[in-house]
Amino acid sequence: MATDLATWALRHRVDLPTGTIAVDVLGADRPGTPVVLTHGTPSWSYLWRHVAPALAQDRPVHLWDLPGYGDSTGEAPSVAGHARTLAALVDLWGLEAPVLVGHDIGAAAVLRAHLVHGVPASSLVLADAAVLSPWVTATAAHMQQHLEVYRSMPNGAFTALITAHLRTTSATGLGAEAERAYLDRYAGPDGQQRYLDQVAGFSEDDTRDVVARLGEITVPTDVVWGADDTWLPSTAGTTLRDTIPGARLHTVAGAGHFLTEDAPEAVVDLLAGVLP
């Protein structure tokens, strides 16, 4: 799989109760412990394009697009649904105890899959995790309170709004190609509704029971945070680290919320150092 916008796409589709899910695996014949990469919002597997091929030199790396994101379709997006999907995929792939890596709400899905659905893991990596309340950003909360206004907003105005919002994910500035890769998923009136469907599905009800059970985690856990994340404060990373027994916190200098965009090499080096 190539790593540029023109060619990045997950090659396979699987039908699950939650939808038709785009999936792929790199390094399938490698001997290391398998890794499952779970993206967050507003992104898709493209977020891992610099990370997955590097990790796949030593181990199988499984990728997927959340239902309603990327090239996956299915039920209305929610953390609860994403966790069910992840549990089904790990079972389908026959993975006994993979490393589960999640970013943003993908980290919430990883934790819910592990703690609620009993998905086995050899270790967990939680990056800029949308888990501890409040994780619904002020922008998303405003959209939820005024969904019909945003649904009827002229598409040009809506596109300008989410473009400005997306740019705040990066501390160094998204390149034109990367910005296009994310925004193209929300292009036109249909994309506008897709974005708002995703926002409508954000609910901290899906993480309250997970947070209450964080002390039950027994596998090695690494919390990773962009030092310049303006979406979720670094204090959330510290609290998450302190709540999970034995967890370690790693801060990525010069990185915002989309830390794999700002500092992909640092993220790869960090993961290579903590993965079993």
C-alpha cells in the first residue's frame, strides 16, 4: 500500500452487524506481535499512513475505517458501535492478544472493546484519547445543540467552518495534500450530512462505564499526547496515566491533536520502543 493521497485506500471489505467495514493488513507474514490501529475523528485510516508501513516491517499491522468514516459504511457512528466493530474484527482476524492502538475516539473504542467486550490485548496505546469527561469539544457540543441549523447551512459556509476547525488539529500546519485527504470525505451536501452524523453520535455516555473500570486494566498501557494539542489538554493525558495501573505517559514535542501529521517519525520511534 502506498502512502500518498492518490493511492491510500484500504483494499478489503468485510460485512459485520455494524456495517460494511474497510480493512487491510500490512506485513501479514511478519513474526512480531500484531498491531491494530484505530483512528479517531474527524479522520480515517489515512491518519496512519506514515506509521503503519514502518511498523509493518516487523509485525502484522491491521487497519480499518470506523463505520461512517473513510470507506466504511454502516450504522450511525458512536463509540459504542465502534467498540463492537473492533471486537468483531479482532475475532474475525483471529488475533489472540494484539496490541490495540487508538487515537482520539479510537482510544475510547479500544478501551471499551477491551474492558466491556473482553477483547484480549497484549498492550494498549492511547493517543490523545477522547475518554475522560469532558471530551466532546466546544465546537462539537455547539453543533449537537444546533444540528438542524448546521444541516441546513449553505455548503460553502459549512466547508469553510470545518476547514478552519480541521486546521486546529495540527501544531505545524497540515500540508495541502493531507488537508484535502481529510476534507474530501466531507465534500458537498452529502459530506456535510456525514460530518454532522458523526458529531451527533458523540456521547460521553459511551465512556462513563469505561472510565469507571480503568483501574481494572492489567496489560501494559502507554498514553501518548501531542504537547501542543489544543483539542484535548495534556492534563487529560496525565490524569489518564494516573488512573490506569502502571501506565506510562509520553509527550510528543511539537505535535498537536493529529500527532501523526506533525511528528510521524517521533510517533514511529515511540511505538517501536514500547511495542512488545
